Amino acid sequence: MHAIFEHVSTSSTEHVIIDERYVSVSYKVTQRPKSDKGVSTFYYIPSLQLQFLNFTLTSFKNVQSRPIGPSPTTKMHKYTVLITGNLALQTYHSSPTLLSVPGANTGFGFAIATALSSSPRYHIIMAVRSLARGQTAFDKLHASHAHTAPESRATISLLHLDPTDCDSISSAASYLTQNVGRLDALINNAGLLSRLPTLHAQLIETFSLNTFAPALLTESLLPLMERSPDPRVIHISADLGSITLKSDPASQYHEIDHMAYRMSKAALNMMTACHAVQFHGWGGKVWSYNPGFVVTDAWGNSEEAREAMRKAGAGSADDAAQGVMDILEGGRDDETGCFLDRHGRHPW
């Protein structure tokens, strides 16, 4: 048995994870070990027995510090999936701030994690820019499986990652190399629709997250993915990234502008085509995937806002997430290198 002492705030009350069951422990920290840049701090005790839970910690003198995730001495046998995007569908939000959608415990990224969490085949690494929001999502997923035996569900961990920051990408890649050893699947879900006042500012903000970030993150993680017997990369795109639909006067997307966003997703789709050729030599598979317009907290963190999205034609994020599951489980292998949606191929 092992425990992870998890620090996610400056509060004196923190949590102990015992076989993924939470027990609150209050203590006074006099000296906290420093964390690696870009990675959250966790305290690992190799052999904590249940009878030691009823005590108050006063010192961490002999405790080792490590980021969240499997023990460095634990070989990861599960199919390991890294999901970016702070667990929210960022692509329709109206905030000018990167990754700032309220309610990061909902959205397409969270829908993917939820779909994966029911299978013991997977270890899910939720890459988050905001640890507080990531913790909310982590707790929600954990609560949804409160009555499920640990061996019957996925294991989950958080990884602090800002995909627009090269140092953060480097730190995350270093941590995964040292403590996980390989990466089986990468889902590049982060994205935004900029509302900045000038086209110049919109292009910089939008391409930084929607295009440059997945390109640089994927490149950084390729050495880990090359160790996988079944490596897969999924770039989350959008209807608005289709040049065919923009060029078709009969398309419902023809008149929608959002030029910077549309350009960034079209470029992402080109990256998929490039990766399909680049990855062929070592067996990597890659897709662009369009979830469509789905219900999230993008229009507001309330049931009224979600209902407004439904009335506007938004579909279910859970249904769209099943399309990602189909890809991960081999159901779309004959369409490697293509732009897909839930039910078939999407026009480029």
C-alpha cells in the first residue's frame, strides 16, 4: 500500500490518497519541499499503513517530494493517455484570456476523461494549466466512481502543463520520461476563439494555443510515444477548420467569420496530414477529430446557459467523446491520417 500527500493550495488541510480513497488530514507545514517548475508538488510515503491515519503531521523531514502520478518505482502497464485543454472545450469561449473558461470540470476534455475512466485499461493524465480547476475535475471523476472497485476503473493523475510555454512543456516531458516511461496516446484538446480587438492580436493568441502548442507539445513527447506498442495522436479540430465548408455557399458554416480561429484549425488539420507521413516510419497513428458543437460551460456555468446551447443546436459532449474512444480502441484505424467526426470522415 502507498499514499500520496497532495498539495493543491496554501490551506493547512490537505489530502491523503489511499488506493484513491480520500482521507482528510490536517497538519502544520514548517518546511515544504520545492516542486519542479511546471509540475505540482506531492509528498510520497512508500509504506503508510491504515492505522497511522489518525495522527497530526508536524514535520516532513524524511519525506520525498514528487509530482502527481505513478510512483517512480512503479512500471506503468496500462494504456496511458494524456489529455490537454484544462478539461474544458475552449473553442467557443468568449474570454480573451488563455484557458480561462469557468467550469473546467465540464467540457469536451472532461467528457473524454469520463468515457475513459470507466475502463481499467487506461491511465489518464489530465494536463491542466489551473491546478485548482484540474483538482475539481479530478474530484468529480473520483466521486463518479466512488462505488466502483479500483481494479475495475481507470487510474487518473494530474499534470501541471501550460502548452503555450516551452519551459512547461519541457518540464512535463521530463517528468513523464522519468516517472511514466512511455506515452501511448496524446489528445491535443486545448483551443480558443479569441475576442481580442485587432486581427494581429487575435492571430497571435489563437495560433499560439490552437496550432503552435500542439505542434511543439507533440514534438516534445514523440520520444515517449515511440516507446509505445500502439501510439496514437488525436488533434481536436472543428467544423470551422474545414476549408471545404467555408467555400461552400450551401454550408451552414459558410457565412461564419472568425478568421483567426478558422485559419488556426485549418493549419492544425494540415499538421495532421504532415504527422501522418512523418509517423509512418515508426508506426504512429494520427487523426484530426471534429467533436462538433457540443454542450459545455462555454456560454456560462449554469443550466440556463447549457439549455441555450441545446436550443442553438449543440449536441452531447458525451456522444462526441465516444468518437474519441472509437479511435483509441482501433475502430478507425483504416482512416489514419484523416479528418473525422463521430460518424465518418469530415471534409478537409
